[in-house]
Amino acid sequence: MKKIKEDLPIKLKDLLSTVDINNSELDVTFAAHHGLQDGSGSPSPSAGVDLDTLDTADDITPGYEAVGGGDETDLDNEISHEFGLPNESRMSLMSILKEDRSAEELGIPKNKYVNPSQTELDNLKQTLFNLIQTAYAPIGGHLKFKSPDDIKNPDLKYWRIADIDSDPEIDVVYFGKKTPFGIKHTGIGHDGEKPNIKNLLIKKSAELKRPGNYVEVSGGAFDSFVKKGNVPTIDDEETIKKVLGSRRAAETTFHGKHPKGNKPGNGWYTRKIGGKEVTKTLIGKV
């Protein structure tokens, strides 16, 4: 860890004099940190994932990691304006000021996906929010996460987190809801590092192959989980209707094959999400 550069404005140096940051260049720390594009240990071939299809970190399908912008607060504005920071620096600065306890401090083992306790979620809510922010930034943010307190959403009763690289922080997370059909996986988070994204993709793909795990996907997520992770599609229309529920099923147009014919599977349908018509399918096992 390197100390903040000596040529920072004096007020900012005073404010953060005891804070370490990962990069020596402030523009990297504040601008690039959120501008990234695009229960076992480390996954292995025995987990049922075809690692040959995930040969390198570059094989990750663009869009998988785009699966959160937070509301600006008066404090965000005050700090940004006081120290002359650009707007895109606010979330990174605030995450430093509100630093959570590390995975190491909480006794979370390395290289193992764990189910965090409610106390651990409380101690990691800013970290987890930032990971979700990073993952969903390319599509404008996750609709259900507007602040770190949304981590405590009582509907989200299924969480898996892991510290999988050399630093002592949580690097990846995925989460979902418990339903009569199993776990409906509803989102992910990551730090933007491709090896960590790959690790997350392999782990979650293996889980989605087990009965009682499913997710609704389209686009890049479908390509990553199905084409690269070999997760099965759910093609039976009656099963899909039961999973969606009677109200949503009544508002859904079922296609079978993808209407554009450019993706495999026979369970494609179109329904309104957030006022927009979106074509999706269910994958996993229910």
C-alpha cells in the first residue's frame, strides 16, 4: 500500500492523512476505479465447468460484468467542491471515507465462498455496494441498489462472498432470493479485475447447474453462463410460467426459439421490465 501523493491539495491531505490507497496515481484511484469496462475454494474442473471455454480472463464475454450508481448526497457535493475533485471521483472518495472492515479483520478465509452472517453484511455493506456498483456501471446501475443500506434488503436472503486475491478485501459477491422453486439468483458484484470476474463466473455457473438454482438472463450474461459456463436453459413453457408467476406470465409473450434466431434454447419470452420490453430466458435447474 502506498501513501497518498505528497502534492495533493493540503486540505485533502489533512482529511485523509491516515488513509492508504492502492494506486500511487490519484487519477487512477478516483477515475479508473469505477470506470472499468468491458461453499468451496477456488473452482476446478471437477466442479463441472468446462474450463477449456474459459481459457483466459479475456474470454469473459463483455456484458457479463454489466449485470450501480448511488444517489448523490450533500456530503458528496460538499467534499467534491471543497477539494476541487471531478464529479466521477465522489463515489471513490466516499468509499474511502466509509471504509468497511476487511475480510481479514472479520476472519473470512481466503479463496472460499462463504455465506455471510447479518453482522458481516452490516460490516461489509459499503464494500458490497461498491462491488455491485462496479459490476452494473456499464448499464447504469442495479435497479435495486441505490445506497449501501440496500444490502440489508430483507428479500435477499441468499449471499455468497469471497476474498480471492492477494489483498485482504472482499473481491466478489453474488446474491438472490429464496423462492418455492429454489434460489433465484438476482445479481453479482466484483472489483473489476478479470481474474476475479472469471473466478466468479466459474463458481456461479457450477452452482446454477445444481437443482434449485436459476436465473433470468439475456445478452452478455446468457453468453457467459450458457455458452462458456455450459449452464442448461429451461425450455418448458409451463415450467417457465410457474416460475414467473401467474401475473407475470399473463403479461408475457412466449417465443420458444429466440425471435432473432441468434441464441440457442427454446424458452425465450418477452416481458416488460421497468417499462421496457425485454427478451429473456430462464437458465439453471428448478
